[in-house]
Amino acid sequence: MTVPATMHALLQKGDGYSGKQTGISIDTLEPYLEYAEIPVPELKDGQVLVRMAMANINPSDLHFIKGEYGQPRQKGKPAGFEGVGEVVAGSGAYAEKLIGQRVAFTATPDGSGTWADYAVTAAKTCIPVKHGMLDEDAAGHIVNPLTAMAMFDLVRKANTESFVLTAGASQLCKLIIALAKDEGYRPIVVVRRNEMTEPLKALGAAYVLDENDADVVEQFKQISRSEKPRIMLDAVSNQLSSDIFFAMPNRANWVIYGKLDSSPITARELGQFVFMDKVISGFWLTKWFNETSPDEQKRVIGEVQDRFISRKWTTDVSAVIPLAEVMEKLPATLAKRAGKVLLTP
Ligand SMILES: NC(=O)c1ccc[n+]([C@@H]2O[C@H](COP(=O)([O-])OP(=O)(O)OC[C@H]3O[C@@H](n4cnc5c(N)ncnc54)[C@H](OP(=O)(O)O)[C@@H]3O)[C@@H](O)[C@H]2O)c1
């Protein structure tokens, strides 16, 4: 296949970190991105060039383009952490072996982002995708599904049949709720929109709490007395999360894996760390990759693909937007809060 000299991409406008914490809401993309034509990036040893089929948009991408994520922006480089496409060129023996394969991948800092016609990444991070897996699922193969698997393993090890999930209507929580249902666990799910209650119960939530209810903490306390959840997987990390944590039983672990609500919070009962053996910890998939053996990663990746192929897991897609229309359409589409927004060249 002949690779063109130039391509279109959504380029990062900012550099480094912004020093702010404003969350994922975006009214306009103008301060953060520009749609432009640039040369197709060149390969270094060990890298592949992927012709993009579909790219994903995660909250981490939105934190990132605003300069509020755990790695610095690189002005002028395409944005986008995750996607799927076909390898069309490779540098080095292993990279060349991947040519012609459909792969899911995440962008590496020395490569280039997925919100583009072509992306460069490390060959070793590419995951060949089985034939039966849809592009819509493969575009988000890594970040949420592997996090769902890894964090659900924390629940299995926590010696508890119930656990708390915040941001319950997220794609990630839907994956975790489906896993929990299959294995007989009883998730207590917190949402900020009442209309998500029935769909999440149908998926496997044992309880759904609406964070807007004035007595939501009281409701939680009632449930906690019988369910005794020992773990909270928390992407919101706001005052309600803190209040729920301090209402949880002995040995509860508050696992913070996101900060969707940027407001500061108060921890009200620090004595619980002395007398109730409670723990606050963090989860970041990047660390999981560094700490998990290649064989275990391979096993989990196989399970993820099988779950999507068998439709035990699905991706709720809100819209598929061509790159050229992203600047105009993305903010309003994200504001609909109807599922994942995917990008195509
Ligand atoms: N640490 C890690 O390694 C890791 C890995 C994967 C994902 N994550 C995190 O997991 C979270 C979910 O990711 P996703 O891709 O599944 O998200 P998603 O499908 O885009 O959904 C985001 C969800 O967050 C809710 N939300 C947003 N802002 C909120 C706020 N201020 N207060 C309460 N709820 C809020 C939304 O509620 P509505 O539906 O009501 O709009 C929506 O349900 C994100 O924080 C992401 O960064 C972390």
C-alpha cells in the first residue's frame, strides 16, 4: 500500500500542563485543538504506522488536551490516546511482521495521536484484533476494558460480595457491572441522572443511587448495613465519595481512578484510619501494565476480545464523527451524554 506524503489530524494547541483542574467539560475546542494537514510522521526503529479505522474519545483525552492529565501535551502533535486500524508500515523485524494486521493500540509519547488519518506507535504496544470484534469495540479495546478487568480483580480479592461504583453510567462502569452480574456480585452504583437507574439495574446493578437526592448518604448507610461493601471504585472523587467512604464498614478501600469532579473535598473522620483499618488507594492502567506479567496481560486481552465478540460486552456509541467535522460537532455531541463518541478519518 502506498502511504501518502500528508495527512489530516487534530493537533494539540497547548504545550505541557495548564496548571488548572477544570474537569472534562468543553464548550469549544478552539483553545485546545486545530484541524490541519501535516506530513505523515516518520518511523523510528520499533514503531509502526497505522492507517486509522476508528479512534476513541475517553475522559483522559479531554483532561489531556486541556493540559490536566498525567502526561504533558506536545504542541503541534496529533491528539488522541486510543484507536484501531491497519498496520501499513513498520521499522524493525517485529514491526514489519505486523504489516497488514488490524490492531488496537494506544499512542506512545514518542509516536503520534490517534485523532488523525495515520498514527505512529510502538509495535510492542499493538494488540492484534480477532476477526469477529467490531471496530466500534476495538477502538476502545484497551483503556476501559483492561481497567474494568484489572479493577474487578481488586473486588474479587477484597473478600466482599458488594462494592460501590461512582460515575455509574460511564462505559467503564457498564463493563464492570456486566462482569459483576456474571459472577454474582452486587454493585451499589451512584449516578447523577435518575434516568440511568433502570438501564443499569437491567445490566446488573443491585442498587442505583442518585447523587442529587438530599438523603443519598442515608440511603447508602441503609444499604451498607446489609451489603457491607469493602471496596469503592471511584472516578468522581467528590465530597459524596468521601462521605460514602466514611459510611463504609471496617477495612473499606477507596480506590480512586479518576477525578471527574474537580471541586476540593473534606475528609471528615480520619480516626477511621486508626481504628477501622480503612485505606485510600489509586489505580492507573499504566501502572498495571508495568506490574503485570506479559502472560497475564495476554490472558486478559484474550478475555476482553471474547467478551466483545460474544456480546457479553458492548460499546454504547453516541455518534461517529469524521475528523474534519470534530471542531464543529464534538462539544455538542459530548454534551448529549449518550455514550461513546468515536472518530473516523
Ligand atoms: N485510572 C485509570 O487507569 C483509568 C482507566 C480508564 C478510565 N478511567 C476513568 O474512568 C472514568 C470513566 O471513563 P469512561 O471512558 O467510562 O467515561 P464515559 O463513558 O465518557 O462516561 C463518563 C461518565 O462520568 C460521569 N461524569 C462526568 N463528570 C461527572 C461529574 N462531575 N460528577 C459525576 N459524574 C460525572 C458522566 O455522567 P453522565 O452520564 O451523567 O454524563 C458519565 O457517566 C473517567 O474518569 C476516566 O478517566 C481511569
